[in-house]
Amino acid sequence: MTCLVAGAWLHDVGYAPDLVDTGLHSLDGARYLRRSGYPLRLVGLVAHHTCARIEAAERGLADQLAAFPLEEGPLMDALVTADLTVGPRGQRLEAAERIEEILHRYPPQSPVHRAIQRVEPLLMAHVRRTLGRLDVNKQPAP
């Protein structure tokens, strides 16, 4: 749980003006966290959150992002869900609303816009898996 909470807090650290290098916030954030001595698992979560590998490919940075471990499974699902259910001002959103908000915020020629369009089904699958796990956990014990 601690890694998830830290990932939720830190996943967008690469947007900080002093950290911007490549323009891919997940990569810039992961590089900063690695230099700062954060655990590799957390660094990988930040690097790859919300299907960042697709945006990395759009930007020609896939090889650089691939230097970080790709976490797949419940932890990444939960981080993606956290990212897609909170808006840019901290407001609670449904995942589909958040995706729509991102697509409206970035112009169609933006690598962010193109990547989000391409990965929308994958993003929604992350959210469905997380919500399914939460529903299972809410069931009363027999």
C-alpha cells in the first residue's frame, strides 16, 4: 500500500518546471526519483503510469522509458485508476470523464492527445480491474 500511496503522490512530479527535460513527464519524473534514491519499484511506477509507453513512442522516447522496470498487475492498475479518477484541480471524476478532459486539454496534434486516444481501452481496463477488485473485497464473508 505504501508504494501505491507514494506513487499516487509522485506520479506527476515530472511536470515540475525544474525537472522538465524530455517533455515526457513520466520519464522526467522517474529520472528525478532515481537520482534522488527512491526505490526502483516506485520509480518504475512513475515512469510507466497511465500507459506512458505509448506517449513515449509518440515522442521517440520509448528506448529511454524502457530503461525503467514496467510494473503490471494490481499495483499499476490502482495507480492508473487513481490518476484517471481525479481531475487536474483535485476533483473526483469518472475515468471516461477524465479521459475526455485530457483529450480536450491537449490539441489533436499533441503526443498526449494521440497517445490517450490510442490507449483508452487499456486505460479503461486498468480501471475496471481495480473497481472489480474493490467490489470483490466489499462482499461479506460467508
